[in-house]
Amino acid sequence: MITSSVATGVPSARSAPAASNIGSVVSVRGSVVDVRFDGYLPPIYTVLRAGDKGQIVIEVLSQRDAHHVRGIALTPTQGLARGTAVRDTGGPLTAPVGRLILSRMFDAFGNTIDRETALSDVKWRSVHRTPPPLARRSTKSEIFETGIKVIDVLSPLERGGKAGLFGGAGVGKTVLLTEMIHNMIGHQEGVSIFCGIGERSREGEELYRDMKAAGVLSSMVMVFGQMNEPPGARFRVGHAALTMAEYFRDDEHRDVLLLIDNIFRFIQAGAEVSGLLGQMPSRLGYQPTMGTELAGLEERIANTDTGAITSIQAVYVPADDFTDPAAVHTFSHLSASIVLSRKRASEGLFPAVDPLQSNSKMATPGIVGQRHYALAQEIRRTLAQYAQLKDIIAMLGLEQLSTQDRNVVERARRLERFLTQPFVTTEQFSGLAGKLVGLEDALDGCERILADEFKDYPESALYMIGKVDEAKAKAEPGPGPASKPAAKPQHRVAPVLDVHEP
């Protein structure tokens, strides 16, 4: 383990020989800095510091010859000039680890940015760590239950796997992530780490306040490399967050939920660094080492014999082109894809997960079981048939469909409403108590709806509930002779029940 003083956050592994290893700046081209050392030549990934207070941080990325190194500045280079003295810190970039980092917000250098008191007596580790060896990895495929029906049933996540979250602004991405954090912390006693790569400072500040209001900040760490920071800092913030996650997995044997927003910006920052260093670009202008850099980050997210790091990553697809090299390389690491639909959000079907576009490599009979697999396939088939019938319904009306098609439509509409769910994090807005639904309860509800057990219940009775049995209580108008559920959705006795129907 590499430790350091709290004040500087600089490792002390080679501090003795490096303390007197002083170089001088030869050239400055934007964020690229060439430094000459007449004595000891710093290794790759060594952190160099310049400026009156050592505020300019440079990471060595190549050794030019016996006396020159080329590095990328992780901070702005204002005030740096030829001949400026540069100090070799003797070690790589480090990140703070330990229980004291919980409920705090950091930048790529491990500095606190939440305006609270500075950290003291914490350990520091290098952000450059190798993925766990194959001998330590778990060979068992396990489901990571989120407590969210539509995800657990149709796109189950892998414990220790990577899931991609696709969606534009305003469709509920942050709410979904917040609910997963709440469920992870409250019911699985795990730790959540949010890593913002190229994040807007406004979004980071809002997320911090939301997490604090939701009461989940006490078992959470937030790390940000903001959009206005140099590409070097944005490129390393993901490694810093993973180092923190690895501590909780390997040292405290806890499960970690790692949320990354946005993984494309990690690739983008790497392309900027590569371009600044003068490397020959590959196809579409990406860095030639993109596959290696992304794999070095993604392969550290793994399920081991001590715990698991499960990652959910927001993925931006450039120009909606799924053949883009960045998208292709990212998809190769994902075990599940969750697609959020603006159309479903506009209909009030929250979470707005598109059940037909979302998928998971875990949804196979050998992993989830034959019953779960068959149910998921039947749900998809029913919703797909309903999607095909929507055009006919719009033109001719529901009455023109055959009895069989009408049954499919009724099942699909009830399934859509049952797959909605009130969240703990939205209680103050919706007025509905949040529900955490186990996988068996979610499967049982879908199975009973497909068996037409709730055919005589209004659709609104299945909207925004937890377990399916709650629909019976919701459909009861009250005590007395009129307490039976309505005979048909088209001829309801108490239309006042449709107030909450989307």
C-alpha cells in the first residue's frame, strides 16, 4: 500500500531519492509539458509538481531519452514557463481510501470539494492498479437484485458485472440511479460510489443535494472530474473512483455499486490526451490505445472471492451510430443494457424503461432459471404484439380487434402498469410510499396477470403498486355492497378509480 501525508496526497514510496530530484521545464504546449532531469529519470505515471505551492500537477506518460520525459498536465498550466523548476514526487497519482471517505465528495486528486472539513488520518493508494487475477475471480454467475420490477424481471443485472444505461435528459436517469443507491445501501448494506466523468458542475451539485435529502449519503462516495477541467484530470477520475471501490471490496469485503456518468467522456478524454501527445489517431479520430485503456478500467470492475463491484454506466452513443468505435468497445464489456424511453415517460409509466429494447446476457435459463426465462419471454411477446396492434387500434378502434387480440391488449396494458413502481426517492413529489419488490414477488405478479387473474380489475389498480396483491385493495371502492371489483374495464361501476391512471 502506498501512503502519504494528508497535506499533499503525494505517495512516499520513493520519497527519499525523489526529494532531491529536481528537473526543469523544456517546453510547454498546452497541457503537454517536456521536462529535463539531469539525475534520476522518473518512471511512467510518476507525478511531478511545479509552481510556488506545487499546484501544477503533471503525470509522466513517456520517456523521450536519457534526460527528458513528456507528461500531461492534470491541472491548468498558467504560470508555467521554460526553466521552471519541477519536483519529482516519487510516486503515482493517489486516491484516499477508508471509511472516512464515506459521505464525502472528491476531485480526481482526492481533494474534498463539498465545503466540509478536510480529511485527516486517511490512507492513500495509487490509482494505477491491475485487475484482479483470474484465480481470484468468482466463476459463479449471480443476479444483482435492484428491487425494481422491470429491471429484475426483464433485464437482470449481474453481480460484479457492467450494465449500460441509455437515455436522454428528463427521462428519469438520475431518479433511477438514486433509487438503486437507496436500495443498495438500505437493504444490502453495501457502498455506493458515484463517478462523474466530464460531469457538469450543476448536475453534480444537484445530485449531491438529492442524495443528501434522500438520506443515502452516509454510505456513499462521490468523485467528480468536471467538464471544465483539463483532459488529464477527466481521464484519471475513473481510476480514482475504482481505487476507492476496490478498498471496500477487497479490504472490507463489502459489495459496491459503482455508477459512472458518462463512460463515453472517459474515452473522449483519452482521445484528447492522445492528440495532445501527438499520437497518430485511429479510425474516426480516436486514440490508437482506446481498447487497451477502456479494458484497463472495465476489467477492474469484477466479482471476486471477497466481494463484488457492480457497475451501472451511462452510455452516450455518438450521433446514435452504434457502429462507432467508442460504442462498439463499450458494448463488448456490458452484461446488460437498460434503455429509457421518452415516450413511456410522457405516458407516466415510471421507471420509463423500454422493456423491448432493454436486454441482459443474464436472462438465460441456466442463470435465472427456466421459470424466470419463460416468463420474461412471454412478457416480451405480449408487449411486442401490443406494439404491433397499436396502429390498428389508432385507425379502427379496439372494437375491431378479434377476441384473442383484445385479450393480448388487456394483458399488455396491465403488465405495463404493473411494471411501474413508486420510488422512495420520489415520495415527496408523488405522495406515494416507495416500494421495494423482491424478484419472486415481481415474477409472481407477472405470472398471475398473464393468467388473466386480474382481467376484471381496472388497469389503474395495477398502476404504481409494489406486490400484485396490492391491486385488490386498491380496486376496492370501500365497505358495503359495492365493494366488488368492476366486471369489465369498459363498464366500470366506480369511474372515480381512474384518477391515477396514466
